[in-house]
Amino acid sequence: MRNVRLTKATVRMGHHPAVWKRASEVVIRKPRQKDYMQLKWYQTISLLSYMGKVFEKVVAERLSDEAKRTTLPSDG
């Protein structure tokens, strides 16, 4: 419930906190490789914060809903 209130307040204020935009990168080995001495056998994965993902999802849903409600006049 706390996360819902925080997300609603953030959307209402129109502010996306910088801490929610930060990502951590993790380097992992690609599976089934014989020689891990080459960089191409590794992959970088970017992990966003949970609240950043929630915030972006809420904003995307609202934009989608608004686009569905609002129709632009056609050229014909």
C-alpha cells in the first residue's frame, strides 16, 4: 500500500526521482562456451530499481489510456 501511495504522489507531482532512474549492471557468462578468456562470451544485464519500473509502468498505462480516449481528427 505504501508503494501505491508513493507512486500516485510522484505521478501527481510530475517528478521522477533520480534514484529510480539508476541501474546496476551485472556481467554474466554466456552458457556453454569453452573459453571464457574472450569478452564476446560475456553479456551485460542492466537492472533497474523496482520503484522505477513501477513508476514507468504507471505512466505508460496513463499515456495509453489518454491516447485511447483522445482521438485526433483524420485528414479525410
